[in-house]
Amino acid sequence: MSKVALITGITGQDGAYLAEYLIKKGYVVHGLKRRSSMFNTDRIDHLYQDPHVENRNLILHYGDLTDSLNLTRIIGETQPDEIYNLAAMSHVKVSFDTPEYTANADGLGVLRILEAVRLLNLIPKTRIYQASTSELYGLVQEVPQKETTPFYPRSPYAVAKLYGYWITVNYREAYKMHASNGILFNHESPLRGETFVTRKVTRAVSRIALGMQKKVYMGNLSSKRDWGHAKDYVRAMYAILQQDEPSDYVIATGITTTIRDFLKMAFAEIGVEIVFKGEHVNEVAVLNYIDERMFIERVGEAYLDNFKKRIGDEVVGVDPQYFRPTEVDLLIGDATKARTCLGWEPKYDLAALVEDMMLNDIKLMKKESYLRKGGYEILNYFE
Ligand code: NAP
Ligand code: GDD
């Protein structure tokens, strides 16, 4: 008999990688998907199976973390061995605009899942993974951050996730549930949402290289993040639920980098050096040097002449609209417990992550540019 997993947030970055990983391990995967006006299944289309296929290993259900009845019904119908609660309003800056909704989905949503498992008498069968976050450390009380570091959340998102963390611990202790928190530090990939900083950068650098965009406006360039690859991090989620005893684990690389240096690394991927000048809102980055051979190899000869004319131009600026009312300045994790108890090690370092994201975005933006130039039928919605 195949094991059964239920993934909330299956249409997101982590949900897509985890679904593929579990299917390869022989699981039947059920995914919770919000109704939207478009399919919104791009990240999992390669795994999708028509409902008429027999013995499907990927089955999607409409649902929402804010709807208890719906969650209880789906958990009851699917009887999962493992639940991975990845669904969340996951954007820190947006949580300042939608604090009540964020608390409902990211905080109470966790309670709804735990309580459904309890009420359905599934405690002996179902293990639960809660997607906790390094944002819990916020105004960091210790460097690096580990499982015992006190939390100090700095956004409505992090405060909601704090509730999710503790209600998971409480249900574990009160009802002997196999419920665990993965305290994951930032993890990125070619599937990362376009408004998170790494993907915003790799998309913008690709578009600047192809002549589709002149400049990118950023927020706080000095904050530091411990960035890993999402592919490595979903392996950790799975490993956490395979342990005999539930527990909470930090998952991180142990290396931290500024946003400024991430920008430099992304430009370096196409053979371009940028130099930062000025301070705070007046800080800019200027194109300083091109390694033509590398630019041709990564971007293509056809784009070189136009790009060379831009040497000396400003390609990065700062726009305060991207600042957060309260910022998390520094995150760096100590994943000793995961390395020791789970045997987890990341395969990607930051350079390999940036390369993966840049190669993907250059390809994607070339396709977008081709479509825009009429290389393909352009749909006109008003005719
Ligand atoms: P993501 O790409 O933003 O995906 C979030 C997923 O949650 C999407 O499938 C989204 O559906 C779904 N969702 C949002 N609100 C929902 C609701 N009310 N009901 C049902 N589904 C809902 O996030 P991610 O990067 O994969 O992160 C996965 C989880 O890990 C999140 O809980 C996040 O907070 C947490 N986390 C992420 C990181 C990181 O660096 N990536 C680090 C630590 C923790 P739509 O597609 O319909 O929007
Ligand atoms: N998004 C964004 N856009 N961030 C910017 C920008 C910009 O233009 N400019 C600078 N930043 C800075 C932010 O201020 C923050 O300090 C840092 O870049 C990272 O921002 P995000 O990529 O949006 O991620 P995050 O760290 O706030 O949150 C992500 O990681 C958490 C784990 O630590 C999300 O995935 C959360 O869901 C996750 O819990």
C-alpha cells in the first residue's frame, strides 16, 4: 500500500518540489488548492493527472486554510499518513497590508488542521509537519539562531507563524500528536514567487541583459539572509516526519549574505560587474565592466552590442516603498541538530543557487521577449 500525504500550499514553491519528491518515493499525494480565476497550477502541471486516469498519484482538492469544515472533510476523506502544512500568506511585506487575513490563515489555519486530525481520531495514524520560519527570530537574540534561540517576531506574518509554531508544540504535548515544526531559513529556486527578493533580482538582471528593462528598484540592500535551495529544504521536511519522535528543527546553510552581494552575484553570472555608490535612499549600482566571452556564453552574442552601450548606466536604485515598517536585519541559522539527527546536508551552495535561478530566468525572459515581439500569436482580449 502506498503511503498517503496531504500537502496544503501545493501550488506554491515548496509544495511543488515536495509533491514531486513524494511521488518519486511512491506516495499518493493529495493537494489543497485554492479556487482562483485561473488554473494557477503552473508549478505542478508536469505532475498533473486527468481525473479519469486510474490509480492517480496526484489528486487536487479545492480548499482554504480559513475554512475549518472544508479542511476537516478533506482530511477525513483522504486519511493521510502525513500532512505537510505549507499553505500560508507567505510574504512578509504584504502581511503589513493584510494583517487580519494573515493571522487567520497562517495562525488559526494551523489550529484547524491539528484540531481536524484530533476530532477525526487520526492521532495514531497522521503525522503533521508545520512550515515554521526563521522570521520567528526577527530581532535576533542570538547569532547564529538555533532551536533554543528565543523568538522575537517583527511582522504580522511572523506573529501569526509564532502562534502556528506554539499550537503545534502544544498539541504534541497535550495529545501526543506526531507534530513537528521545521524552522526553515530562506530557501529559493527557479520556482520562487516573483516578488521575493532573490527572484525579483534574477528576473530583473535577466531582463536588463536582454534589453527588456533599464533598472530595478529595491528596498533595504543591507539586510542579510541565509539562503538555501528549496530542493534541499523539502528533503528536510520529509526527513522530519520519518523520525520516530516528533521534534522541531532549524534548517539552514549557516552562511549569510546581504541583498547587495546577492545582486552582485546575479550580475556576475552574466559576466557583468556592478559597483555600488551613495547611501541609503540615494544608493545606486552602476554597470562597471563586462566579460564579453562570459556574457556571450550566458546571454547570447545578439544582445552584446546593445548591452555594451550601457556601461556606466545605473541599473539598481532604491525605492523606500519596499522598506518594511520593522525589518529583520540578520538571519543566519545553525542546523547542527538537523545534520546530526536527520543526517540532512544541503547539496546547493549560494553560488549554485544563483546559477540555477539565473539560467532559468534568462531562458524564461527570452521566451517572454520573443512572444512580445510577435514571435507567437498574441491574444487580444478585447477583439
Ligand atoms: P509560496 O510559494 O508563497 O506558497 C504558498 C502556498 O500557500 C501557495 O500554494 C498558496 O496558494 C497557498 N495559500 C496561501 N493562502 C492560502 C489559504 N488561505 N488557503 C490555502 N492555501 C493558501 O510559499 P513557499 O515559499 O512555498 O513556502 C511554503 C511555506 O513555508 C509557507 O508556509 C511559508 O510561510 C513557509 N516558509 C517559507 C520559507 C521560504 O523561504 N520559502 C521559509 C520558511 C517558511 P496560491 O498559489 O493560491 O497563492
Ligand atoms: N521582497 C523584497 N523586495 N525584499 C527586498 C527588496 C525588494 O525589492 N529589497 C530588499 N529586500 C529585503 C527585505 O527587506 C528583506 O530584508 C530581504 O530582502 C528578504 O526579503 P524577501 O525575499 O521578501 O523574504 P523574507 O526574508 O522577508 O521572507 C521570506 O523568508 C522567510 C524565512 O526567513 C519568505 O519566504 C517568508 O515566507 C519566510 O518565512
